[in-house]
Amino acid sequence: MAKDEDLLSEAKEAFDQSVDAESENRKAYEDDTRFSRLADQWPAKVIQQRQRQGRPCLTINRLPSFIRQVVNDARQNKPSIKVHPADSQADPETAKIYDGLIRNIEYTSSADLAYDTGVDTAATGGFGYMTVDIDFAHDDTFDMDILINRVPDPLLIYGDPNSTCADSSDWMSAFEVVYMPNDEFESEYPDAEKIDFEALSDEYGEPWFHDDNVMVARWWRRQEVEKTILLMSDGSVLDAERLKQCKDYLDAAGIKVVKDRQTRTYKVQRHILTGAEVLKTEDWVGKYIPIVPVYGEEVVVDGKRHFRSLIRDAKDPQRMFNYWRTTTTELVALAPKAPWVAPVGSFKTDAAKWNTANTENHSTLEFDNKGERPTREPFAGVPAGALQEALNASDDMKSIMGIYDASLGARSNETSGKAIMARQREGDIGTFHFQDNMTRAIRHLGRIIIDLIPHVYTGQRIIRVLGEDGTPTSQQLGQPVPQFDKQGQPIMVQNPDTGMVEQHARVFDLGVGKYDLTVQAGPSYTTRRQEAADQMIALLQAFPQAAPVLADLYAKSLDWPVADQIADRLKALYERTIGAQGQPQGIPPDQAAAVLQKLQAQIQELTAQNQQLEQVNAALKAQTGIKAQEAQIKGFEAQTDRMRAVHEVTQPPMVRIPAARRASSRQPFLTIKGNVAVAGISSSTRTRRLALTLAAMNAAR
């Protein structure tokens, strides 16, 4: 009990330090968010004063469009994690498994929501967060999975006040808090002491208790500890805890400990507590606190870090814009109507109509003709000065945030596409630090995941990995996996123990070797696929000869329902026309023209023969009927087979010529029979068979 009291006291002190260090940033975050997203842009006293006077108080909020420009640009260019081997025990194949596993973690966790929320809150208020957690993969399994969670309210996270890194890699303390209703708290922690809010408000104070809710906090504490690492006889390095997990396997393989040494590492614990007691203490398997900040613009003054949003300095121009647009509206719409002017006594006649002349329309108005007729003062017009000030305030907002009309989609003085893109690029450069900070956050997120993977995905297990295009495959861990080459053929090796040749198999263990990562920011795979299709079609238009080589790749890049099937068929066609040495099986270019001319002559000759065959076919039908015709056709085919056999023995094989496309039901065609190219005229099935038979007989003569 005394230990829990000491821990609670230490947590309370750490929490107070974090609250003090972040008070200005948290207050600025709330003010920026209310100002930009909730349009809370007029001081309360000014609103009350104008309401009493019946004057307008307009808010024309232009800030969300600027925020969306930054956030949506980050959505279009999502960073991706790429894993690389970092020592001699790591290998590229295992790194690919890491890549696919991380993509699967992102997919199952809906990590895109966490990324989008992080950059959104950073651009709006100055900072945001993402968290990493471990939970069961399914309701009916004991396998664990890694999850990436979004933090919609960054004010529920309290970071390490002593941190100086651009990410949370040096955090030694952090708090995640949630306000739980008393009923929910009693249901989840039935053995916890129920403490009345009013009774402890003075002792523990805010924000440990809030209204009728109890604040439950996860206190992440990271401490430096010593551990023993072991050098094994096979060259691998394990720590003492890892050795216990795989001792049976090492003993069976004859792997022994060569030497050991002490090293320093980090141990992370998670304490779940309230303001009155410690509810639970858990050991975290990773060495990093799994909370990742996404910062906006960082400024350090007097050793204190300030995180600024995109719109922090644009609030005053937005206030000016609201004021001048309100003033313009007030002057134009609410200004009094221009009065009528005439000598005294002119309005005695029809006095009632003259009194309502500014509010009602009268068909006639009479006046006393004692002097000049009544005149009306002209309308003063739209206040040009107020409108100009509103335009100045609008330009101030753009220049402060570095986002101009071209970036917002508005037309400007630029007319050429290059000029417009250059202006848009200037806007992207002005706000690129938000996207770059998001890239740093995802890099540390990937570092946390790589650190957790060997502890979560252990033993014999089948995991799902995703390719870059989202294609899922299954990967076996902790058991032999047969290996195949690029052509899909099994890789055969000689077993050194038995001397037998067997298929090579390897065991993938994600806990062996060290891996590092890089983060690549750019368009998503779908966007890059569309761009690749556009570029390839431009290449094919400029260089049509490349169509046979690129046809399958172009079809695969298209967003069609059957694009993959078309790509597979085109690829198979391409492979059939490529020899074993990678050379096309076709007619040499210098002989192609002569062969084509000869084939065209044969097709013309066969066209005439086909007409004769049709006449013969009609006569056969009239005289002997279908059965006699089919018997004659079979005789012709048998004779053709004998002649082809003689031809193949006495003549060298001809080059393979792809079959010509049939344009219609009665157009010349070219087909392949064995190693002989035969041309004809497409017609009915029986007529076509007669044409082939007659062509073979003519060749025999």
C-alpha cells in the first residue's frame, strides 16, 4: 500500500509538471480551434454591445479553406514506411515481410484516420497525437496484433515536459487521460474505492476530477535498466529473456552461448490510476512510449517550446475582415433612406403620404406649389474605403499563411499551365513544414512498430502481409517455408547431412536481426498508378513499336474491373513471342516486307478459290446431302495430314507468324497449322475447312 502511495505521489508530481509546461500551448490550441473551426471570432463584450444596439455582427470565416488546403495536400501525399536490413543477421526477404506486415497493420487499424487527424489538429491548433497499442487479433484467438489509434482530442495527452526531440523518442513520462462517468467507472473497476467528488475536490483538485466524472489516467513511465545479452555459437545475439523463449529450439540445433555482457536499455511500464489509487500496473514489451506527437510549427523561447498552428497569426486579419464586411453591410443595407428636400410648407398637401414616402410606394404624391418641387438626395453608394480594407485584410491572411489564390483554386493573372503550377508550388512550399513534421511523426511511429513486432508476432503463426498495391498474401512464421525462384520453379539444394537433393526451405523469424526504416512521402499507389498509365500512353503514342513490350503493364495500370485479367493475357501473349534468349520469334525485319507481299498474293489467290469452293459446296449439298459432303471433307483432311507429314520431313520448319486479326466474317485470314502458315477467307466453318484442304492440295502439286 505504501508503494502505491509513493507511486501515486510521483505520478501526481509528474502530471503537475506536464500541466505547467503545456499550459500556454493547450490554451492556444483551444483558442485557435474555436476561432477557426467554430467561428468564435468576435469578443463576447462586442457581441453583447452590438446586440443591444441592434447592429449586425457578421462572421465570414475564411480560415477553414486554408486549413483544408494543407490537410488535403497531406492526404494526397501519404508517407509510406520502408524497412531495410540494419545488420548482418537481417536480410532483404525478411525486410519485405516487415513492409507487408506494417501495411497490414495500417489497413486493419485504419491508420489513415490517425494520420489525417494528426495533421489536421496540428494545422488547426499547433499539435496532435497518434498512439500505438496491442490487442487480440480476433475475439476467438490468442494471437496479438499491433494497432494504430487516432487521438481526436489532443488535450487528453500530456507529454514529457523535458523532451527536446522533434518526436517522442526521448519521452520518459506521458499521460493518457479519459473522464469516465461514475457508473461506468464502478462497472469497470468494481473493487476500486468509490470516492465522492465533492469530498476530494479540495484534496486532489482539478483536473483529477471533473463534474460527476472520474479521470482515469494511463501513466507511461520509461526507465533506463540493465540487461544481459548473449553471443551464440551461430553468431546471433540474444538477450536472456529471448533465450528462455527459444531454448528448446537452440538445444535441438546445437547452438550454445559463447559469451555474455551487460548493456543498458529502456523498460516501459503503464500504470492505470485515478487521483486516489493505482488500479493496475502493466509491463510494456517495447522500449518507446507508444504515443507519437504531430507538431505544427515549433518555436523555442527561453528554453520553452511553443507549438504554433497554421492560422495563429492570421486571426487578426480575419477579425479585420469580419469587421469591415460587417461595416460595409451596415452602411449599405441598414443606412437610412435619403430624405426629400423642399421649401417649408411644400408637404402640407398629402402629408400622410409624404411621411411614409421612405417606407411605402405611392402612385401619386402632391405638394404645395409655392416654390421649387421636392428633390431627393442621391444614394451615397457602396463605401469604397470599407471594401478596400476588407480586401487588404484578405490579402494579409494569404501572405501570412503563404497560401495564395492559385493554391486555393481561384483564377489569377497566370495564364499558362506552368505558371499556375509554379504559383501552386509556392503555396505548397510555404506550408510544407506541416507535412514534413507529419513525415517525422510517421517515421517514429514505424520505429515503435518495428520495435514491437518481434515481441508480438512470435512462434509458429501465419500472418497476412499486403503488397504495395494492396494485394494480400499469407506468410508463415517459425516454420519451414519452401522457396521458389522468380519463374516459380522450386529451388533445389543438397542437404549437407544426408547428401540428398531437396527443395530449399527457410524459417522466417522476425526476432532475428535488426531493421531500420525510411519514410517516403508522395502520392498514394492509386495516384501513381494513374500517372503511370498517362505517361505510358504518351510513350506509346510517341513510340508505337513499344506496344508489345508495354501492353500488359499499361493494362495493369488502368482502373478497369478486369484490368488484371487483360494484363495476364497480354503478358502470356508477350511471353509466347519471346524466345528462351529473350529474342522475338518472328520474321527478321529485312525479310518482313517480302513475306508479307507473298502472303497477300496467296490470300488473293485463295479468295478466288474460296468462291469456287462455295459453288462446289452448294452442288454437294444439292446432290449428295450433308453426310456425303462431310465424308468428302474428312477424306480431304486425311490427305492433307499425309501431305503435311511429308512436308515437315522434307522441308525446314518455317518461322512462326502470329495469326492475322479477322476484320469480318468474310475477310482474309492467316492461321497456323503445325509449322505451316495457311491463309484463307473466313466464312462458315465447313467452307473454311474446305479452303484449308484445297490450299494444302495446291501446295502438294
